[in-house]
Amino acid sequence: MNEFDKLKEKLKEKGFKLTTQRRVILDVIMENKDKHLSSEEIYDLVKRKYPEIGLATVYRTLQLFEELGLVYKLNFDEGRNRYELYQEDAHQHHHLI
């Protein structure tokens, strides 16, 4: 099972569907998994693929993904949160401030 399928299965196990909006947001996070994107950066990237999406939908989806353990929310004391994809197989790394 690939990484995307694992994340999709995790959503399903918790009773959530993989809507188009959630899929596009998840795609953007996975495509940028080596970066720590802010919600605004995620929104800008998602908007290119799915122009109809609203910022509130991105915020709600990121909150859901965090609650389900799909992403980590990071705070680097810059006034905004950043998000990182949770990867079971990845090594733990530290964020120096």
C-alpha cells in the first residue's frame, strides 16, 4: 500500500470521506512533504489546482488532518503555524529555532 492509500485508509477508518477538496489539499502536502508549508502557502498551491476552494476549507481540513494524525502542526515562533506530513516510515527530525 503506497503512502497516499495509507492516508486515505486512515480517513476512512475514522469515518471521513476523501472529498475532492481533501484530496487536493492532501496532494499538495504530499508533493511538498520536504517543506514546512503554512496554511496560506497550502491555500495558494491548492487554489492553482482547485480555484473554487476557500481559505476556510483549507483551515478546517488542516485541523481535521492534524486531529487524525495525518499532519503535524509546527510553530516556529514566526506568528503562523506550518504543517508537515506525518510519515510512519520517516525518521524523526528536529526543528531548531
